[in-house]
Amino acid sequence: MTETARDGAYDDLLDAIEDGEGYYVECANGHGSLPPRRVCPHCGSRDLTEEPFPEAGEVLTHTTVSVATPGFSEDAPYVTAIVDFGAVRVTGLVRGIDPEDVEIGTTVGIDVGERETTGERAVVFRPR
Amino acid sequence: MTHPRVAGVGLTRFGEHPERTGRDLFAAAGLGALDDAGVDPDDVDALYYGNFMGELAEHQGHQAPLMAEAVGLDVPATRYEAACASSGAAVREAVTALRAGEADVLLVGGAERMTNIGTAGATDALSIAADDLYEIRAGMTFPGAYALMARAYFDEYGGSREDLAHIAVKNHDHALPNEYAQLQKEITVEDVLEAPMVADPLGLYDACPITDGASAAVLVSAEYAERHDLAAPVAVTGSGQGGDKMALHDREYFARTPAATAAAEEAYDDAGVGPDDVDVAEVHDCFTVAEVLALESLGLYDPGEGITAAREGDTHATGDLPVNLSGGLKAKGHPVGATGVAQVASLTKVLQGETSWADDVGDAEVGLAHNAGGTVASATVHVLEVVA
């Protein structure tokens, strides 16, 4: 392992989202989760498929982080939210909306952006 | 009864001691507990030690043998890591070993050195209790995580920042006479509401401070206590642990902590008590909202009812159910690996009548300790009772 090694399925997922082909893992019972998965964390099913993210989801909860870690120091203040995409929920950075205007129920889509501090990729949500 | 007894406890003063090494902190707490217990150190069978961020703060892994050496013990020593529930997990393992007859005398404790790496460094180190790929890289900090939970709570049940502020005010008030507390400082609701935001809706005074400190307790089998005629009236009568999905987004509800509920149900069953029997509690209030989530998950309040408990005075020393008489994590401080055992130490003192709040609390016989890791993907609960 080196610092430049890819993080397997996580980086594969970000690549796919960048290509407009983002997906999550869904089990036979309809539970969603994020890769890599060999078993559904919700029910133990091993019957898993990749399903495309819906075009949009809804913000379930959000916060504007003012005191950041060193890896996000130049990003702060920034908005982190958990978004409901139906079967799966995802945490990401909210971009393209004034932090004051982010609300529970705000409609967003999933995308990939870069941290201002380090240039590293991150899951981001943008208004739809 | 075969419940393990708390024979002695020791704490460092919690606070900012950036120059004190972890081994120095733990030595003070550990020797304090051994002296308080009055047991022969040669009788100690093992050290169960909690620590979370030693690699990041001190570039020191494999801490348990180092800590055993620091208190002069040549015994097997193991570090337990469950984020902020590390030493709660150590207590649970110690109780299990004592009950099984695998040991008669165990030193249990924890230590954390945090302020030497600064606020940004400690914020970073704490964040790794979350999922690195899917939470930290999305900007999750620990205040941020609890802010997500607080906003979800307000949305589901109602409540306000002012309700939360009363929790901070109460816990600061409790810490005033606690000489081991980091923040012996009275605050007002206005102070809390006007403090700078950390992660909205949580401000600086909704958060526990960053703390250096250590805690220790000597747990002994009931048989050993009797054989050596120890003054150890408090027993650990119930122990439970719960787990949950690592990432908050994989939980069904963001304003509930089912790992704590599972831990509490197990601990209550184990002790043969219920929530109505609890006289005093030390709960994991790393943020004000965390105290609310704890009270509700432990069955002490119904969902949606815990938010006003502090505001109405119920959880103050003068109320029906005093919570965090030590000042809690909020005012006593939160050296994360030390917190679980510090809760046990504080409760033991309260149950022995050795608290500045004794006149208000009266004869407390059943105490509850709730220690949580991450966004409560780990939780331990212990019931302490006066049995002798």
C-alpha cells in the first residue's frame, strides 16, 4: 500500500458517478448500501446487484461545519448532509446552494467534487 | 451474590495537561485506584485498558503493557478500543472475567492525551471514529455528526437550541464542586446560545472540551472482597453492550441510538432492575443533544420527552433523576479513552455518599453508566448498586 493506492470500490464508485453512471448496492429485499459489499448490512442477504442512483434525492438532515479538520480547513464553512435516494442514503458535501438555503427536504442529485483544501475527490450533492 | 465489587477508584484532574505523557497520566490514576482499594498490587491479575487515539496523539500503539509498567504491575495487559466507549468496553470485559472466575483482582482504566495536538488535530483524530470513506471524506466531524442527529431530532420531535442549552448549564453547575472537573465555571443559557457555532445547530458550549486525563478502578470478585474484608459496598450488577451500523446514514433513525437501548436492556436484565429503579446516571454527553439521545435510549424518558428534562430541572441534582452529577463529559471533560471508567468512578463515589451533592441526592442505591463510541455504533451500559 502506498498513499496513492486507490481505495477499490470507493474510487470505482466515484469514477462511475463522474461518468454519470453512479450506482449503489441493492439486496434481494430492497435494502441499499454503498460498495464494497459482499453481504447486505441490513438483512444479511448475499444476493446483491448494482442499481443506478435515482436522478434526485431529498436532504434528510444537514449541518454547516464551521470548525473543520485540517483536511477541510479551507473548505469551512461547508455543508454536510445525509440524502435519501430511496433504497440508499448517502453522506456528502452540499454544493451549489447557499448554506442558509439548505433545508430538510431540499432536492439534490449526487455528483463528485473536489475538496478546496486538498483537491481530493468527495461525494457532493447539487440542486436538481 | 457474585457481582464484582468496585474496591477503589482513581482519577487525574481532567483538563489541559499538554505536556503530560499518557503514561504519566495513567500512572497517577492507576496508583490512586490501587491505594484507594487497599489491595496488594501483587494480587492484581491483569490490566484492562481503554485508549482511542494514542497512535495519532502520541505515536504510541501497544499502550497497555506500557501502562501496566507505569503503575508497577507485571501482568498481562490489553488495550480495548471502541472509540469513546473504549474503557466502557474494558469494564465490560473485566466484569465478564471476574464473574467467570478467571480473575480475582483487575485494574481497569483508560487514558487519553489530546490537547498536545491542538483543536484541529484532536478534531481530526476524533473524526476517525466515523467511516473514513463514506463519512470523513464527506466532511463529517464529530460535532458535525451530532449536529446531523440534533437537526433530525428537532425535525422528528421538536425542541430547540435553548432546550439543549439548559443541559450545558446543568452539567456546568454540577461540575462546580468537582475538583477533578476541567470546567468549574458557571454558565448561562445566553452564554450557550451566543457562543460561536461549531456545526450548526451545535455551538461551542454544546460540545465537551478537549481533555487530557486518566481514570482507573480496581474491580474485585465478591469472594475476594469478603476474604480480605474490603470496604467495597458498590457492585457492578449489570453489564450490557450494543452495536450498530458504523455510518449514521445506514441507520433507520438519526435521532435514536438503538445500540444504547440494546446495551441498557441487557444490563437491566442482568441486574434485575428497570429504568424506574435508577436513582442516578452518568451518561455520555459528548454534546448536549447526546444526553437527550442517551436518556431516551436508556428508557429513562420516552422518545421526544428527554429534550426538556434539564430545562424542567428533573435531571439536576435537586431533581427526580440526577444525571451527570460529575459534570458529565460536557464540564468534567472527555479524555475519550478514560471516560467509561471515569463514569464508574464518579457513580461509585455518589453511591457511597461521597459527593458534594449528597444532601440533594439522598440515599442513591442504583446508578447507571452509559458510554458511547462514534455516533453510537458502540455502546456499553453498566448498572452499579449498593450491595453491602
